[in-house]
Amino acid sequence: MDVDYVIHLGRHTMETALLIAAPILIVCMASGIIVSLFQTVTQIRDMTLTMAPKLVGAGLTILIFGNWMLQILIQFTTEIFTQVQFYGQ
């Protein structure tokens, strides 16, 4: 293993983590902006009002994109184990 491979592996790991987290982060950010706008218009300052839509959105996103996220994780894990096996010989 050389330095270039370690950098490639770290970059691939970060890209995979971002790819998996992106749908949940985008939905939570969008619901947070919508709830903040609603709170600003109505002048309601309730902390539970900000958390409930984010939790529901994150849950629905996991239900919708969960299979895709799992396939990405399985592909990444298989690739890593294959490379470990190659370097172990």
C-alpha cells in the first residue's frame, strides 16, 4: 500500500458517505427551511414544531431510499473486502 492508494481509499470512503447521507440531509434541510418560514410568518416559537417534520421526513426518506443506500453500502463493503483480500496475499 502506498500513499496514493490510501488517499484514494479515503476519498472513496468520503464520497460514499456523502452519497448515502445526501438524501436525508437534503430532506431535513428543506423541511427545516419550510418550518422556519412558517414560524417566521406565524411568529410561533415552539421547538417541537421544528423537530417533528424533520424526523418524519428523515424516516420517510429512509423508507424510500433505504434499499438504494443499502446497495451502495454493500457494493462499497464488497469492494473494500476484495481489496483487503488482494493485499493480504
